[in-house]
Amino acid sequence: MTERKRTIVGIDPGATSAIAVLDLKGNTRKVESEKHMGTKGIVRKISESGKPVLVATDKEKLPSAVEEVASSFGAEVFTPEEDLSVHGKKELTRKHDYENLHERDAMAAALNAYNSLKNKFRNIEARMDDLNLQDLTPEVKEAVVTNEAKNVSEAVEMVLGNDEEEEDSDEEIKRDVDVDLEEKIDNYRQMLIEERKDKEKLKEHNEKLKEEIKDLKDKLSDVRKEKEEAEKDARKEALKDEEVKKLKRNLRSKENRVRSLQNEKDNLESEVERLITFEVMRKEGKIPLRTVDMLDEETINKEDSRLSLRQSAVLANEVKETEETIELLSEKGVKIVVGDISEEFKDRFFEEGLLACDTEEIEIEERNDVKYLKQEDLEEIRREDKESLMGWLNRYRSTKNGK
């Protein structure tokens, strides 16, 4: 199985947080800083570069934020015997590039941690070369750093055993995927049928609008002619002034109606283009998102009336967390909701068979003004949600036993 590259990470937490990521040969993979990054932001940035086996700080006393990040990855932590001095950090980083003092401190922490393991790593590399097992070097280093193995020999045996287990796991996963694939194909096929029906309705409505606009334009032309005649007569007979005013009001009303219908026609054509984009994205294995500002009962009914929500994915800037909202989403056939959702209501989403995730948990991309999710990112969220569901079942059982 393909695994992410192992890394050593240095962190400088604070209002402006910085991270420095090294591979297990001491090469720099990333140096980055950002204001108000927060623990979740730090974890996300580190994940982009690999799997950390060691998380380091330049402080003797371990900062809580660094400890929290290390815990989220199941990584070991490294702290110096005493706070690194400014001179020491400059010496450690003098051959490396960084943008500010926060990035320098993070880089110094990472390099200091790597230097403490450098000789041990070299010995492991030499041993793996002798055994002609160079591909397993990163995993052996990880096992030694995290103290899962007492020595290199034990680490090699453990890693080789893991490879065999992973091959068996791959076969089980492949069987599960084959079973799920047929169900997904049926679901997508039903979604396409419903969307084609919606497109046909839109096209029919669009044709009717075109005919109505043509009729109104013809009537408008007739009204203008009547107006011209009335104005001629009005110059001859002052008594017809009121009739002219009435015709002008009628003309303005017709013109406003034409503009309104033209706008509706433009909106419908835009909606047809969006449906086409949705269908193309699904054929490419992407999952288009229906975007709303507030996800509540009124919005759900309005969106479903406009275009069926069945089998759809919804991106909400804000979610009204009520039982009615969840039940209505399930009733309308929504499958995925992306937004700021509390853990309590994520559990309720799971009960109703809905997949719920935060915007920070998954990457949202955009093309032709349509936001979408990648299938592989969604599969990762589904795996995490299965674990979350097990947590919910445990909490439910605990609550039930408590009663």
C-alpha cells in the first residue's frame, strides 16, 4: 500500500503560527507561517506534506498547542533540555531560507530534533542497505523513533509483518469496493434520470416563455402604434389627454413585464448550463455542490421546488440545527451536507443516513462558478465518519446504561 512520507515537524505556535517540515533525511519539505492559523489549521498544513513521526518545539516546557498537534497524529514530541537561545537558532538555520522569526524558530526546532537522531538514522540506513530493504527505511525509522521497536532488527520484523497484513487488508477493501460500486452506479444512474427530467421541464418552460415574450413584443409594438396615434389626436383634441396617459401607463407595464420575462429566461438558461456542468462533473467522478446561505426548512423546500434535491450534495454557509431540518433533508433525499455543524448534530445526521462534514475537513474546488468535491476526498471523509459513528454508538450505549 502507498503511504504518506514520514516527516519531522517543528512548530512555533501563537497569534502568528509557523511550521517547518523535514523529511527523515533532513531535507526541507515546507516552511510556512500564517496569522490565526489555530490548531486545526496547523494540523491541515502538516498533513499536506506527509505523516509526522516527531513533533518538536524550541521550548523546554512543551506548549499545549504542540502537544495537541502531536497527539492528533499519534507522533512523539521532542523538547530541548533548555530553551534554544537566539544565537543557537541562528546557527541551526543559517543555511536555510525562511520569511520571518516565527518560521526561523519552527525551523530551528525541527533541525534540532533531526540532529538528535541523525546518527541513529544513518546507522539504520546503512543496516537497511546491507539487507537490501531500502524501501522500508522510513517505516523502520518511524518504529525506532516512536519506540515501537527496541532495535533495528525488531523494527524490520514488525514492518515486514505489517506489509503482509496490509496486503490482506487490500484484498478485503477491494471486495468491499466491488460491492459498493454497483450501488453507486445505480444511484448515479437515478440521479441522471431525474436531472434529465428537470432539464426537459426547464426547456419546455423556456419555450413557453419565448412564445410569451414574442406575443408581448407584438402587443408592445401595437401599443406603441396606438400611443403614436393617440398623441396625434391629443394635439388636435385636448379631451383625449387622459386616454394618452392611460396608454403610456399600459406601455410602461408591458415594458416592465418584458424585462421581467427576459430576466427569468436568462436565469433559466443559466440554470440549464449549471445542470450541464453538474452532469459533466459527475461523469468525471466529481461531486457538484448546491450552495445555499442558510440551510433551514424554508430554503430546503424552496431549493427542492426549483430543482430536485434527491441524491444531491449541499454546501451551506450556515446550518439551522433543528430536528425539522434533519428530517426534511432526509425526506428530500439529500445525501451530503458540508458546513459548520456541531458534533451533536453530526450524530443526528448519521442516524438519518446523511454524510455531514465541516468545510475545514474537506477541500472544496470550483469550476465555471460551480463548487465541487473530489471523490477521493469524500471517501476519506466517509472512512472518518464510520469511526465517528462508532463513537456515537458508544456514547449512546453509555447514556442508555447510565439510565
